[in-house]
Amino acid sequence: MSRELANPISDLFDAAVRHRTIKASCHCGNVGIFDPHALWYLFERKGWNDKLPAVRKRMRCLQCYYAKRKRTLATLELTSEDHTRQLPVPDIIEWKRELRRRR
């Protein structure tokens, strides 16, 4: 049995530890690929729930927002592609502190 099936990725921290990028797709065709460390850090700073179903509800397509289209839920996918969206990443000290805390 593969490790991926034995321990499924359930939150952003798991995705970051396994170096899996988060690909968010909108029904309009807009796609953004986010660095998992940076996305986890954003949710951590805001105090938001970082479980994947909750993350899906927080994602918003800016093209649809500016066009004033009805908000729809994004489709999330875990990938190994390079990220296309830039967000601030946590510094190494903060990341190591969180790794120690979750052991």
C-alpha cells in the first residue's frame, strides 16, 4: 500500500510537508497554482481553518470577482507543478517551529 493512501493529505500543512502544490481552478477557466508553504502561512496568519474543504470555500477567482459574476466554489487539486501565484512564505524559523510543534 502506498504512503499516499495510508496517510491522505487532509490540510495545507500536510501538503506543504509533502511538497504538493495546490491547483485551484474556477469554472471560468482561470487556474492558479499555489506554493503550499505560502498558502498554509496565509491561513495560519489569518486564523483560518486549513483543512482542504475549508480552503476550497475560501478560494475566490479574481476574474469572476471583478466581472461581478456569482461566486462559485473552486476545484482544488494536489499537484507537483511549479507554482504560478506569489504569496509571502514563512521564514525558516517559523516553519521549523511548526514542524516541531506537530511531531
